[in-house]
Amino acid sequence: MKMKLKTIGKVGCSFLLFLNFTYAQLFKPQQEVVDLHINLRCYGFQSECYSKDNYWYEYFSPIKKAQLKKDGDQAIFNFYENELAKAKWVNKVVLLAFDQVYDKNGNTLKDKSEYYTPNRFIHMHTKGSTSLLFGASVHPYRADLFNTIDQYAPHANLFYLNPSKQHFDLNSAQVELLAKKLSVAGVPLMIDLSDPTNYNIERILKTGVTTILSGKWMKGDGTSLDKFKYLTSLHKTYSNLFASIDSLPLFGTWIDYFSMVIFTEDWEGKLVYGSGHPFDHPKLYSSWLYPKLWGTPFVEALNHVKDNRLDYALLFKRASDTRYETLYRSGEIIRKK
């Protein structure tokens, strides 16, 4: 009987979420919306970037490797400038650098680095823009850790770490020192927690740095239920803790975890907007899924987002969290240049 009720509950939640999605198409933000989480992967075409082949990135990426090979990696900045010029709802994006992997002695481990998008590459192509923002990345094991932070902190809107892909221990003393340095500089720290089981986030929060948790942990991937509840309870103690909804797509999310974020007050006032673009979602606007019976405004919205990936990602995430303040808070917590 309990299993049946649980199944009925999940189906009911899914139906409500789908209704949220349909109504969410028609909203229009009145304040500035900043997408905090744009993954930027380039290949070394007229740049210092490099990347291992990644089928899924190629599949989802709106600008293909062949085009970058022809026009150079810098063409990706033109793409986002053009997307923002056409966007109705998204005003700015944070483009994330991604540092190489280092060992504990400060040696570069290129063979373990999935990709490398240097800080100077992002900084160079965003410093003259009002809509493209700079998300810096620095590996905690770098020998020149403090010098790198000092070099880019005055220009970065936030710093980004990914322990699982950058292969470092989030509990290490170097991470705590990094967090203290950013706290003094007034620069937020975004941490991808795709595998958060053994991480002690409180060591970072105690430094005072504004901390944004992103990644798949929020929908249950790699997270025990006890760990999930622990992470969601921390914001009651730490006012500097936020979470990005890049991990909350409508489809492919475990309802048990999802409902604790959306249908309770656990994260009330602490969620911010990030799409995780281009790893945000598959394209789901086929005619059979969105029939014209929904009405002209709905169809017009869909026709618009078919040609604008940033607005489409926003609508897709907004189906998960319909609170307006989530969209606006991103622009409030990032470091202003």
C-alpha cells in the first residue's frame, strides 16, 4: 500500500511539474537575469585551450567543433553575444574558465585533464563586454595559487571549482586557504558537487566566502539521502550558502530529492539561477510534445526559444522552480566589477 501511495505521489508531482512548465512559458522577468553557469569548452583553435573528445558536449553544444576549427575558439564569444542580443529574458551570462589538473606538488597532469579553458582566454574576451561575465577557475594544488587569485580576483565575477573533474580533495587545506582569500576579495565561489559524499562544506562556509553549490547532487546523483538532508540544512546556519538550480531540470530528476527542494521551504531564499548550459537538457520542443492546442502565446514562446538556447534553458529550469526571486538573485550575489 505504501509503495502504491508513493508511486501515486510521484506521478502526481510529475503532473503538477508539467503544468508548472506549461504556465512558465508565459512569464516575463522585470529585473536583470544572469545565468551563472555556462560551461565553455574549446579545442585549441587559435587559443591555448584543449579538450579531450566528448560526445555529449559535442551533441549538446550550440556551436560545433568544425565551426571553431574554421573560425577559431574565440567564435564562441560571438555566439553568446548574438544569443544575448536576441534573448527576451536572459540579460547576462557567466562564462566559466576551467583550470588544468595538478598534483599535490604543483605539477600539471594534462593526461588527467578532461579539458582546459584558461582564465586569460575568458578574461581577454569578456573584459570589454557588459553582458559576458568572467568566471575564473584555479586549481587548489597550483604552486602559484595565491598569485593566480590575486591576478584574476579583481576581474572575476566568481570563481569555479569542480573537485571530481579537476581531481582534488575539497577537504584539503589548500581549498580552505583559497576560500579565505576569495572571502577577503569579496568574490563568490561556485563548487560543482556532482559527488559530494565525503566533502565537508562547512570548512569552506566558515571562511565567510559566498558559496554557491552546483551540480547533480541536488537531484540525488551520487548523494545519500542523509547527506542530501545535511547539505540542505546548512543554509539555516550559514547565510553565505546558496545553491544553483542548474541541477534541477524537469525531466530526469528523482522526485524524492526534487520535492525537498521545490515543495518545502528548505532552500527558500537561497536558490540562484544557472543553466549548466550546454549540458542543461536535450531539445524537447517537437510538435507532438507541444501541440498547438496550448494556444497562440504558448506557441509563440516556443517558436522564440527554438532559436535561442539561453532563453530555452531558462524556461526549462523555470519549470522546476517558478519563483521569480531565484532568477534575480544571481545578479545580486555575484561580484560586481
